Amino acid sequence: MVALFETLLMDNLGIKLQLKPGIDTTAYLYSELPGHFIISVDSLCQEEFEAYFSSDEYEYLGSTNASGVIEVAGEKIALDQMSLHWRKA
């Protein structure tokens, strides 16, 4: 999810991630498997985008918002706080 974080940070956006139930959240968020990519689609074009793929070829992660906060599994972290820790690493 580093690519997602960098994109949100660049545009100062937030997101409420909607992960599949029953997955290992930590493993999912920190794995960057080859062949995976993140794409942002305007909500007005979502149906058209999804029509190009079978449902097992893509995964809806959530909608961006102007909050500057990432929310996942009930936990929230502000991008500015996350950015400070990330830049120190």
C-alpha cells in the first residue's frame, strides 16, 4: 500500500479502505506483489471500468475523500502524522 499512501500524500487526500473480511490486514497492507497496481476511477465511470474485467481481476479498495485520514479496520491515522514517520525512516 506504499503506492496508495504516496498517491494520497501527493494530493492530500484520505481514504476509508474497505478490505475483504477475514484477511490478515497487516500482511495485506504491506505486501506489494508483482502484477498488482492501483488505479483511481471517477465514480461516474466505475461501472464502465468494471465492465472491462471479471470480478476476480480487480478489487475495490474504497473511495478517496478530502479528510487527509486513512481509515482501515476501524483505525484512523492522519496523513500528516504518517508522513512525518515515513520521512524519518
